[in-house]
Amino acid sequence: MKENDIRPNELRKELDKLQTNDIKKILKYKKKFLEVNCPACANGQRDYCFRKKGFDFVRCKKCDTLFVSPRPTEDILNNYYCLSEHIKFFNDKIYKLSEEARKNNIFKPRVKKVIEFCDKFKVNNNTIIDIGAGFGSFGELMRKAKKFEKVIVVEPSKYLAETCRKKKLCTIERSIEKVRDIKANVITCFELIEHLFEPKKFLDSCYNILDKNGLLILTTVNIEGFDLLVLKKKSDNVLAPNHLNYFNIDSLEMLLTKCKFKILQIETPREIRC
Ligand SMILES: [Zn+2]
């Protein structure tokens, strides 16, 4: 898979322009940004690493998690995601143009993997919830696979939630921390926790929603992955406020254990994409 397949070259310039504008808008609230402790181990001691596009990146002295501090408050971030022009552009143009390539290269393999995990760990097949569903492609394919009786998607961004509803997916347009009275056998969240103001609060909510023998399947960027070790701040992945938390395997494991999860499997896929 090439980047052009999922982010067409002709649209990337416009996307970058809109994203730069969105970042400028959020930086107007910089005085309201909050200093935070390490999102993995809650330690307060950190080393300053670098500044990129107006955001300061620091590294936890105890667990080596890289994170943005000070960072926008939860309200400022919610507002950013609701009004963000570049996310609207992603939804209206980029996802639409690249949907087939995304399905074939990203979401079909994900559905297959999730089903393998469910079989391996003998999970009840009543309800699966995909949090941060985006364009709803994973939800659609999961519904098509007929593995679960109910497929629910959670997507707080109004543009993306509307897209999910158009696909007739059972859609909750709120953050999971505000959702009550729902139970799931499996929760999936792909490339989500790096975006969150407070990952621990999110994981606690997931734990409360999961069935006793339920499964949480999550993916996130690994700050000790080869690409990030080489590119460091030059990586497109290192960009706030979209990405605020960059865990490594040990620090993510520590956080999940703190949130009462039992770790069943950790993978770094080592995919070579050229
Ligand atoms: Zn830490």
C-alpha cells in the first residue's frame, strides 16, 4: 500500500492547509492549556524534548512515554474536533476517494484479526463496539462478517457520525466516557488513545462497559517503533493537537494494568509498506 492510496496526492496540499489553519485556531487558547503528568504512569518528572508547530513535547523520566504538555483541555479539544475543517475535508473528500483502498488494505485485515482474537479467547458474540469509528468502514465490514449480533459504533465528531448513520450503523455520537447503560463483549479502538486528553479515564470507561470476560482490542502508535526512532519529530505522526500521547509497549502495558485489564497479547506488526 502506498500513501497515495489512502491520502491522494492531489488532496494532501489542501488537507495540510486546512490542518495548519485548525492548529492556528486552537493555539489561540494556549493560555488555557493545562500541564499534565505522564498519561501512562502519572509521574510528574519529565524532560523537555522539542517544540513542533507551537506544541511542547516532553518525555516521562520514569517510563519514557512522549507526550504533549501543556495540552488543550478536554472542552477545547472537543470543540476542535467538532469544528475542525481538516476533519470535515477528510470525511467529505479523502475518505470517500480512498474508501475502497482503505477497506482492502486496512479494515478487511483488521476484521479478520479481530475475529481471530475473538475465537482464540472464546468471547461471547453478542455485542461489539468500535470506538472512534471514523468513516464507519470497520463497523460496516464487521456487520457484514455476521460474527456479532450487534455492531455499535461510537463517533463524537458530528461529520463522521453522520457518515456512520448514512451507512445504517447503530451510532452513538458522544464520547464513551459519557455513555451509560451499555454492555459489550468486545471493544475495538484503532489509533484513538494517542488523541485523548486523559487516556486513563477513557480506559476506565471501556473497562466499565466491557462484559466480565470481554476483550479490549486497541492499536496505537509505538514511540519506540522503527519509523519514529529514525524520524523523531520529523514524522508526520508527531503532530499535536491530534496526537498527544506516544506510549511504548511497557508504558501502555503499565497503564492498562492500572486500569484493571489483564494483558493477553501484544503485537508490533512489523509491516513493511513501500
Ligand atoms: Zn510515565
